[in-house]
Amino acid sequence: MSRILDQRIFLLVISFLTSLQSTKVLSEWKKCGDRECETAMSRVQATTDYLGPDCRYLNFKTGEEIMVYSKLSRKNENLWTGSKGKDFGYFPKDAVKVEEVFIAEEVEVLAKETDFLCLHGDKYAFE
């Protein structure tokens, strides 16, 4: 009986740690086209298929177009944020090539904790 209880506690701890990882802040700073990060900075095309590790990431196939709205900076410069249709999320900048630049002068702003939550429809998911 105690062995089953130990296994349940172990699974509960793993579940808790996984949920913490999916809501962790990926960077303190980001670069945007404006202070609110509402203006598209560029249009890029996927050069490879990408499947993100959790719901904060944008999944795409080679050749798909993505609109870029922000780029993480300082601590984690390899992730950009963008949308493809109604899907929105982070993706590695090395998985795309820039097709068209809309904003040449980037503004660096503090990232918010809500920048790193999953968005399902019109609601944030706290995992």
C-alpha cells in the first residue's frame, strides 16, 4: 500500500514541476515594433517544420508564412513571437527566413508574466 502511495506522490510532484516549467518566464525583455507590441514587425517564411514543446509555442510546416510581433532579447534572443492564422506563439528564429520587414527600428520593453501563458481562444490557460 505504501508503494502505491509513493508512486502517486511521485506522479503528483512530476505533474507540478511540469506545470511550473510551462509557465516560466522565457526572458525579462523583448523587442517590438511599438511599446504595446501590437504592430507586426515582419513577415517570415518557415524553412523547416517546427513542433513546440508546449502550448506557448507556434507549430508550423515548411513554407508557411508567419507574422512576427516581438523578439525576446537579452537572456533568450533565439525566440520570436508571431502568428499564423489564428494561432499565436513562440518559435526559434533559426526555423524561419525573413521575407519582408515592416518595422526597422525596434523598441525594447519589459516582458510581462502574461506573455508566457498559453492562450486558448479568448482565455489564458494556467497550467
